[in-house]
Amino acid sequence: MSKDWHSGHFCCWQCDESLTGQRYVLRDDHPYCIKCYEQVFANTCDECSKVIGIDSKDLSYKDKHWHEACFLCSKCRVSLVDKQFGSKADKIYCGNCYDAQFASRCDGCGQIFRAATVVSYGVPRAVTRETNRSRLELLRLARSLQTLGLVFFSPLQH
């Protein structure tokens, strides 16, 4: 702030209380007392519904805000601070709870597909006929994908 004030004129932009000797926040080049700043500008925590004050961290994701202590998995309540998480239906989940509840599972063994572990390509009969690929061409494609580290599943039709 590049303005000079008499001590009696250095006041909160909102309530006009003197800020001389007080903590204050500058916003858009205007000084605010802490109380007014929090009432007017602070976000509300989506978990506890309390104001996230200037002395607290405001963690946000998709226009939602949390206190650091309130940023928890919706299911197991573990802290998500500095951890990967997933969201579904306006709720946030730790990786384990998200996978257990929402991840795709292998039809063969029921195990969860982890990110980047399996890529499956189904080639239905109609697609095989439309593209006029022979069984040999599909097998070559499968081998090419395997050399790239991808797993290939294809229900080849006779």
C-alpha cells in the first residue's frame, strides 16, 4: 500500500474503526480490520461450516473450501492434506476408499484396476468385420501393444 495516513485516519474500509496499532488486511489497496475482512471475504468450510479465518489455511478444490483439519476422507476420515484423493458426488475420498468404492474391477479375478496397470481393448465381432482385419492382423496388433508394456485382451471371433 503506497498511501500515507494520519493515525486518526487509518481506518477499516468497512466499519471505519481505527487500525492504528491493530492487525489488518489489505484488499484491493483498502485496509480492513480482521473481523470485517473475515465477515466479507473469508470462505466457509464445507465440512464444519465455520469461517476459514486469516490465521488458517484455506484448502480448496472445485469451488469448495476446507480448514486444514477438516480436509478429510468422507468415508474413513483420514487427513487428505498433501495426499492424492478422488471425488464423487460432491464428496472427497482417500485413494484407498475411492478405489474400494468406485474403481473398475477385473471380471476375471475381481481385483481393482490401478491407474496405468492394465489397458484392455475389446474387439467386438462387428468392429472386426467393419475394418476387415484378419485374425492374424489382430494378433500382430496385440503383440505390438504388449511390447509397449500394455496388456491386450481381445475376444477374437472365428
